[in-house]
Amino acid sequence: MSTRLNINNNDLELMFNGDKFPVAIGPNLRRNGWRAGTWVKYAPNEFSATEFTVEKSEGIYAAGFLLYPSEDYSDSRTSNYRNFTSFQVNISPTTATSGSGVTTMISGGTRILTRNYETTALDNLGVRNNGTLNYSLNSPLYISENGILTQDPPANLILATGGDSPLFVGICSKVPTTDDPRLGADIKY
């Protein structure tokens, strides 16, 4: 998994418009940044009753995934100004103005090609150190403990996330290859 944030490298290609919603970015996501395709869950927002706030999913709950990555608007080499929120490291929810941390979340009914997915498999103890994760067509896709798509076995995901069952969100419509490392997903969530 790449740790390069704030660089638009086409992490996500939306093939079919799904259900889109504006969401406010929570303080943890603002502090750490995110890549396009990161799955998020709703989080409490004590500062505004009108904004739906999200934080990164841990694989137990999810509301959808973020369409755009975080960006650093101060660096014109790495920003394309298509996201509605900047990489607001020094802005807290109490000092941010309403709407300054708003971006787009997709909640379902879409087809995507993404570079943001798990590449290392979980072992039978729920630890991500079991070699390369292989994907297969028409197989279920789940949300990992890192908030991205995976095809790990359900029993291993339960151990990794601490949930009751893996969070199924769609099926694999294209497997990553050497020539095209993107994962295709039909999101039915």
C-alpha cells in the first residue's frame, strides 16, 4: 500500500456515478490525510448539527468511500484543486469554518477502478504479513481494518477488525495485473 498522500496519481477512476453525498472530514482524517477510495464511517460532530462527519473505517462500519484524496493546496506541483478540502493539518474542528472540510463520499451503486486496496494478505491470526493477496473475479470484496478494499478470508477479517462479520461491499470485476495494477469493483453497498 502506498503511503504517498496529497499527490493525484489517479488512485480512483469512477466508471459509473453512484450515490454522492457531501461529508465533513473529521479531525483524524484531516491530521493524517487520505487517498481516494478510502472507506469511511460516520463520526460524531459536536460542532455542527448540519454536517455529516466521517472518519476512516476500521472494517466494522462504513458509510461509503471518499471520491477525492486530500490535497495540499500550498504546493501547486501536487494539487489539482479538484478537492473541496485542503490538507488541514493545523486546523481544528473548532477553528475551521463551516464547509471548509467538505468533500464527496460515494455510498454505493457504482463501478470503480482503484489503486487503493490491500496487497498483503492477513494470516490466520488477523495480522497483515501473509504474502501477496490474490484477487479473483466475481468474488466478494470487503473493507479491511485499514479502510480499503480487500478479498481476505472472512475469518481472518473478523480477527483483524474485531467485528462480528466482515463488511461486504461488492464484487471484484477486474483483477490487478502487472500491466494494469488497478482493482475493479462493482460496489453494491
